[in-house]
Amino acid sequence: MLPDYVLCSAAAIGLVAGVLIGSVGVGGIIIVPTLIELPGISVQTAIASAMFSYIAVGIAGTGAYMREESVLWQSAGWLVLGATPGGFAGAFTLQFLADLEVKLTLYGLVLISAIYSLYRTATDKGGKEDDDGNDAETASDMIEPMDAPGYATVGGRALRVVVGVFDGFGSALTGTSGPVILLPVLIGLRWDILDALGSAQSVQAPIALAATVAYVTLRPGTIDFVLGGCLMAGLVPGALVGAYIAHKVPVRQLKLLVSCILVVASAFLIGKLIWSEVK
């Protein structure tokens, strides 16, 4: 049993991560690196417990975005179809792979995608502006049912399934929530920002549930359910607050914020991994 102060710290970490997950979708990237700095928590336990905690925040976040009609299930459903088996496979595969190589590869891909997304957003001249030259509409004002490209075509559906598998596998390997890997891809494909955030929220619970089933059935004892419960206690209210924020922030600023956070977070994690190996 972990000390009380460690469990309280986990709840606080979950709260901060939940706000980020709900608003910009990438809060999960801070959980595992922070948890493993606390005493008594191994990398494997941190990843497994974090994945368990994402079940609740995924449901809460998806529900919040659905209330704002920001989840296009005709599109997101194909992502979920790929992400679910990807999450199961990632949780099982983690035990056979070296942490450093896997994380460097995945965080590197996130960094490259995020830099590209930041470039595309910064150079995008579209969108309505007010008299001061700022974006006049929030993301919730601009969401339209057909913003997600190609979901009605066979190729579009196949692409979503492949992206979902990659997202689920990578998320389960690294203990990050689904949006961390998925958002740079969707933004790079020029999805509407709120549609991308809604789709990213929708894959969290299926990935987390699939990974949890894999841990319970194939790797019993890996999840610390008390630790995961403390993370949930912070993640859920944080995600609800973050989802509210996301629907009030102007579109261009939200896009830039998401891209910048992805760049900084992935660069930080890559640097941390390299430092831990060379020191």
C-alpha cells in the first residue's frame, strides 16, 4: 500500500491532467513521468494504473463533448474500432519491449507531428475575424457535421481504423491518454479543432478499457487500483472543467495552444528520457 501523501499527490496530478485533457486533450502525457518520480511506483505500475484511470475520464470527457454536440460518431466510431484492439495489444506488448526505445520513438513521432501541426496552424489564414483582427468565433460556433474529412468513403474509414490502431497501441505502451498521440495526426489532417478534440476524447475510454482487460487477464497484479482510483478522483472533475474551457476559447488560439503544448510536452519527455540514460 502506497503512503497517503503519495496517493494525495496522485489525485492532485490527476486534477491538473484532467483540466488539460478536457481543454486541450494532452494532459495524459504528464501523468506517468510525474508518478514515477514518487516513491514506490514503478514504470509498469504507473502506466497500467494510469490506463485504468482513463476509463472514467474518457467517459466524462466524451459525455461533456457530446452535450456540446462536438463528437461526430460517424467519423469517431471508426477511430474507436481501431483504437480498441490497439489498446489491448499495446498493454500486452509492453512487457516485452525496452521502455527507452519505445518511448523515444513514440514521443518523437508526436513531436514531429506537433511541429507540423503548429506550422499549419500558424500559417493558416482562414477563419472569421473581429474588428481587432482576432478570431471572432469559438470552436463551438464553428463545428459542422461534415468537418471531418472522408468518413463516408471506404478510404476515409480505413484511414481512421489505421490511425485508431496506432493511437491505441501507442497510448497503451506509454500510459498516455489517447489524445496525446491522436491529436497531432488529426490537426495535421486539418480536422476542425473541436471535432478533433471530440474524437480524441471518444477513444480514451475504449483504449483504457481494452488495456485494463489485457492487464487483468494477461498481466495480473500490474495495476494498482487504489492508485488508479486516486488518479480518477482528480481526472474526472478536471476533465469536465477543461471541456467547458475548450468551448469558450476562440478557434485559432485553441489550435495554437494545443500544438504548442504538444511540442513542449513531447520535447520535455524526450529530453527527460535521454537525460535519465546519460546521467
